Amino acid sequence: MKLSFSDRKKCILFALKKHVGLFGIWLVFVLFGSAFAYLGSHVEENKFGFMLFGFAFIILSTAFMLYVLPSSILYYYEQALTKKHGSYTTAKVTNKRVDDYSHTTSAFHGGKSKKVAEFLYVIAFEFTYNHKTYASECFLEHQTTFDAIPLGTELPIQFLKTNPNKITLRRRKLANQLGIKANLCD
């Protein structure tokens, strides 16, 4: 399936709209840095310091944007593609595991260190498309949802036909299927 230019444009615009606030904040940093650089070019005392501070503001904020934006825009672009051109199916649960991220805080509370229990519930699943099997995993935050999904359960998913490795768990449909609140499927 080949995507038309208008479809790609709509998906790119969707992804960029999600980042309007970030672009605005970046613009404020660039304007602030430009103001300091301009101020540095017009004062006699500490000229180099003002200019260095201004250019550092511009360079660091731009470097942050260049580091963060590509992956985030790609994520929202693929999300828009999956929403428009995705196909619905079910996937079979093949494995379940609990990843333990518990840790002890380094700050002492009342003379004792505090243990923080954090778990991530992982469900592995697979589905078949065009006589080929694709496997993926989804992550759940709530143990009640994890416990409600036994091995062999059919999970509702949406995948991109042009790249079946791009899979999204249909969490609201899963919540309805399990008879639980939608916020427990996060």
C-alpha cells in the first residue's frame, strides 16, 4: 500500500500539532538568547559574557529540540498512520511476566531508608498477517488488569498494514472485553 502525499501531509501535521507548545517554549528560549547576544554586542562592559550566555541559551535549547523532536514526531506520525490505515485484529497472549523496578531511596526518612515497590506488568502476544507471524509486547501498570488476562486470551490490537511490526493495543476495547474500568488498562 502506497500512501498518497495528502495522507502523509495530514499525518505530519497531526504530529507537528502535538508539539506546538514545545515549539513555543523553544522560540521563547531562542528569543531570550538572542536578546542577551544583542545586549552583549551593544554594551562595553562584560560584552563577551552576555554574548556567550545568549548563544549558549540558543545552542542548548536547539540541541535539546533536535535530540527530542525526531523520535517524538515519528511516534505521533506512526500513531496517525495506524489510526487512518491500521487494520483491526486480535492477538493471542503467549507469555506474561512481571518486571521488578523496586528500589531503595537514597534519602533517609526518620533515620531509615525507604523501599519503593514498582512493578511493570508485561504481556507478550503474537498474531498472523499474510501468512507471517508477528510478535510484540504490551506493558500494563495495574496488577488487576494483568491478573485478568490469562495465557491464550485474544487481545484486540490495531496494526499498520504497511509495517505489521507497528502494533497498538486497543486498551479501551480490552477494558470492555474484560469488564473493567478503562483507566485500569493504562
